[in-house]
Amino acid sequence: MNLNLAGKVAWVTGASRGIGRSAAETLLKAGARVVITSRNQENVDAAQRELAVLGGSVGGFACDVSDSASVQRVMKYVLDKYGPVDILVNNAGVTKDNLLALMGEEDWDEVIRTNLKGAFNCTKAVIRGMIKKRWGRILNVSSVIGLKGNAGQANYAASKAGLIGFTKSLALELAPRNITANAIAPGFIETAMTAKIPEAERAKALERIPLGRFGSPQEVASLIAFLVSDEAGYITGQVISIDGGLLTA
Ligand code: NAP
């Protein structure tokens, strides 16, 4: 298999840590010029410094995906410095869990604005360039929760299910331009997001995972790298689960 991404510009959102950070590293190693963003400048700078040690070209910018002005500002720099984006990984995401009866409107809005509208903002910012080039890859990081729901995560589940509808619609719109759009649905992955899960819940989760462990960000990054490569050129509009068998259990 040839995952050679030389000559491609890849933008990974929410890449200061976790799945996004691993995806950026894997795409960089595959030869892409990589742009990483997240809200916090210091976090982005630290990740950029670590990635730069690997060689290749990596740029970092602070960008809040939920804020279309921030996205447009960053896209201007990226266009000037790197040229049009070929590969977009809409990875930035947050949780604000609560039972619906107790959930504040702000927690609903923040999760939808980041996880769903963020993908809209970033995709809008890159799509014309991809259409012009007649090549592009949009990869949306959804979740098993978007496929099956979860008590206490109505906002997160709605945002991740929304991403799936967004992905399938984009795939249909953009296939004639040789642009693919796919989503991945990770289960439990070892990151800061799942580090918040209390020990008792974690033990229960492990019992439900046929492979008996949480996944690693690197395992998710490998799937992302495949889906954005030429090797996956005939895959579009799909949702690929990466969950240790959780959804089949
Ligand atoms: P994480 O470790 O918490 O990392 C989230 C990243 O998103 C950070 O870089 C964070 O950086 C950035 N971010 C948050 N809000 C942002 C915003 N408004 N604009 C730009 N960047 C923002 O989470 P993760 O586990 O790697 O999750 C990555 C993605 O995978 C998320 O979409 C998540 O929903 C999804 N996912 C994770 C799991 C899992 O088990 N971990 C399972 C299924 C799906 P700043 O704080 O600096 O902004």
C-alpha cells in the first residue's frame, strides 16, 4: 500500500493533542505538508515544536472552529503560506455531558457549535480550492455515540449524528468533483477526553468492548491516513467504526 501524501496540504483541526495530534503526525510522516490548529496558541505551539522534530513541513495556528471569522482568518494565512488545502480532517470536538433535564442551553450550543458547525465552517473554507483542483478529502471525526446515542450525551450524540448526515450529503454533492467525504466513528480511545471517565464507568465500558481495551490515538490516525490517501479513492459517504467491536457486541 502506498500512503504517499507528498505534495498534499492537510489541515487537522483540534490537533494539539489526542486523536488530532496523532493524525497530524501520521500525515506528516506520509509526506503531507500539515497545518495544525486548536483554540489555545500555547498548546498548538507545543505540538508544532514536537512535530517539527520529525522533519517535513508543519504549521500551527490558533483557530476556534466554532467561530467562522477565526476560521477565515486562519485560512488566509494557510492559503498564502501553503496554498489550497487538499485534505481536511474535521477532528476538533468537545463534550459537555449532562442529562437533558439538567442540561443548560449553553452546553447544548457549545457542543453543536464546535462539533457540527465547526465542521461546516472549516469545510466551507476549503471546498472551493478542492473543487478547482478536482481532488479533495474530507474526513469527519464522528463517534459511536452518533450512531447509537448515550444517556447524558444528547448534545454530543446530536452533533456526531449530524456530522454523519453532513458527511453523506457532502459525498453526494462532491463526488462529481473527485472529492470524497467520509466519517469515522471511534469508540473509547485513550485521550484527555476519556481520561475524565470515572474508574467505575471505565471498568463497565471495558466489559462491553470485545477486544477488551480502549483504542489508541495512533490506531485511529492510521485509519484516517488511509481514508485520505489515494488508496481510498473509491470510498465515499461511509461511516467506518473503529471501536474494538463495541457496536457489534
Ligand atoms: P481531546 O484530547 O480532548 O482533544 C480535542 C482537541 O480539540 C484539542 O486539540 C482541543 O484543543 C481541540 N478543540 C476543542 N474545541 C475546539 C474548538 N472550538 N476549536 C478548535 N479546536 C478545538 O479529544 P480527542 O479524544 O482527541 O477527540 C478528538 C475527536 O475525536 C473529537 O471530535 C471527539 O469527539 C472524537 N472522538 C473521541 C473519542 C475518544 O474516545 N477519545 C471517541 C469518539 C470520538 P484546544 O483546547 O487547544 O482548543
